[in-house]
Amino acid sequence: MGKAVSCKDIGYECMFTACAETEAELFEKTLEHGRVVHGMKEFSPDFYNKVLSSIREEYCDLEDELCKYEGCCC
Ligand SMILES: [Zn+2]
């Protein structure tokens, strides 16, 4: 079992789902995605809270990790 968070749960029209073993790793992936795909430069405490409350327990199939790079969504 891993942890997953979907970009659309944080409020974007986006198919990206980040998945990781730990919360810390999940945050890293989510922030990276925000920077690369959504051009976010800073992350507010609000954003962190949104991510935190959107995290769900899910089986982590890394093959399912979609939309990692710029231009593949949105
Ligand atoms: Zn996204």
C-alpha cells in the first residue's frame, strides 16, 4: 500500500496522480509536478494543507503515474 494524491484533488484540471511509499516522497513528487507542469514557483501553507487532506491510501503502481512532464496534460 502506498500513498497517492491526484492533481485534480488539489484543484487543477489535470490527470496527474502522484504515488509514493511515504508522505515525504509524495510531497516531493507533487511539488515537482507543480513546478514543471503548472509553473508554480512557491507553495503556500494552504497548498500543503490541500495536498495533505487529499492524500489517500492506494496501491502504488508506478506504471500508472501519469503526466509527469510538461505538456502532457492541461
Ligand atoms: Zn497537474
